[in-house]
Amino acid sequence: MTTKHPITECIETQLQGYLDDLKGTAPNDIYQMVLAVVEKPMLELVMQHAKQNQSLAAHYLGMNRNTLHKKLLEHQLLK
């Protein structure tokens, strides 16, 4: 039996609640909505963990430093 990661369970529960709340109305832009609510806090926490070192944070995230920089700008997380 495969166990789900707690983050997966949390996202599934919240997304199911969102879909249930629509009461039959067609959802719109779910992908972008989920990315927006997950990406920003993830970037904030990883940057804190990396002590604001973008190169280290990019390594932790498994992405290019330039990509991280672009995402930090998009989410207005640069000081």
C-alpha cells in the first residue's frame, strides 16, 4: 500500500473543498490558482532557510538561479 505525502493530502482536501463549494459551476484556471497559492509561500520559506542566498535556494529547489530570481520578482519577494 502506498501512503500519500501529507502535502499531497492537504492539497487534495483543499482542492476538493474548492470544487465542492462551486456547487456545479465550472471551475476556471485551477492550475494557475494552485500554483499561485503554493509557489509564493514555498519560495518564501526556502529563501528563509537559505538565509536569502538565491544560489543556495535555487539549488534546494532544483532550479536555475535566474529562474528563481524571475519567480521572486513575480511574487514581489525581493527586498
